[in-house]
Amino acid sequence: MIPVPDPHELLADPVGRCYVARSLVVWVQSPSLLGAFHLSTFDPLDRAAVTSVFDLPASPRLAQRYDLLHDLSALDLLEERAFEFFEMFLARSAAAIATRVRRLAVVLPQGYTGAVLEGLATRWIVPLFREFRMCDRREEAYRLFDLAPEPALEVDALYRAHEVPPMLVRLRALLITDPSTSTLEGCAESLAVSQRSLQRCLSARRTNFRRELALARVRAAGELLLAGGKVEVVARQVGFATGEAFAVSFRNHTGESPRGYRDSMMRRTLS
């Protein structure tokens, strides 16, 4: 599939093309198969571009009935603004999509984020679609779609071309195990790479060590808050000197206070 630099180009001529945003890839393999997959936690800088693609499912250039695959497995932290964005998309587009989609598959992430998204899908999607499946892996979606090996390989190749580099995957796994004391020097040593190589990898993905460390602390804090941890204790556990610094960083990345995040996520998990 050929990448296009602008979402409007994808809308104008979608078949055989894809649009790569900062945190999302939207693709159209054929008139009867399209989808999207997330590269990371939703980036608010994608909002305008991705919103413009909301009209893609109604495109006259697609088959009258097509299969749709939405892979959410890379979302390890569902922020308030991301949740609101998903709700906006579903409120605006779900009913229209249901008139065109033959089969829909959604690949869910693990943990609390997966549980919240499952609740969102149950409320908005299940009532509208006759053939809908929540999956743990893309291969389950391929089976639902009766997808032949060749188109499946092309879709997989697109995922591989844009997936998070192994070094960044390893860094994120390392940071989440010890977000309180991790340093660039220490992480580079643990990964057996030079600091310069690690920084080049991060720069290529439009991020840096400081941002990755902050995200790791927020992700770790989110899990601890949902497990019942007190805000002040969680702040110290993930490496913040003060509760105020923790609250500022947490709000910057999620749009909510730590307590607000815990309360809203618990409500959505139970809804």
C-alpha cells in the first residue's frame, strides 16, 4: 500500500493507499478491506488529521459492503482525551459505518485499557453489527474475514513497516519496570547500545528519553491508581519528588488529575 502525505488524498483515492499519522495508520488494502492500527497512545496532534478521515467508511470508492479491522492493541494507556475522541468518532460514524460494513473485527489491548475499550465497544458497536468480533490478535480477524494468504501478508507488511522499533519496545519495557530511577545512561547500558544510538532511535520516532520516561511514570502510576494506590504514595513510587509535580505531569499526559483518572476509568470499567 502506498503512503499518502495528506488524509484528504486518502479520501480522494483510497484503494491501495494508507495515511500515516503520528500515532495511527489508516489503510485501504482493497475496496472490500480497510482498517486502522495504532502505533502508540493517541497523540492529540493527530486530532485534526484523523477527524478528517472520519468520512472514509462512507466513501463511494469502497465496495457497498466491506470488512473493517481496527487494531487497538498498542494502546497501553487510554487517556481522557483519547477516550473522548473515540466516543466522538463512534457517535458520529458508528451508525453510518454499520450500513456498509459486512464484518468488523477489533483487536483489543491487554489490561485495564482493554477492559475499558471492550465496554465502549459493547455499548456502541455490538448493537449495530451482526458480524463483530473482539480479538486478542490480528490473525483472529483474518479468519473472520476468510482472508487469503496474499492480502493477509500485505496487511502484515504494513504493520511491520510502521511498528514501534524493537529498541523502543525494549526501552519502554525497561522503563515501566523501574520508572522512578531510570536514566538515559543506565538504560543505554542495560540495552547494550550507545546513548547516541538510543537517542537516534527515539528521534526517528519523534520522541525523546525525557518524554518516554514521563510516559512510563504516568503508565505505571495509572496501573497503581487503578489497583487502589493512594495518590501521594503512587507519586513517590513512580519517581516524583512531590505530589504537585506528579499531578502536573499526569494531567499534561492524560488531561485529568490522578484522582479524576482513577475515578473515571473505574466507572468505565464497571459500566
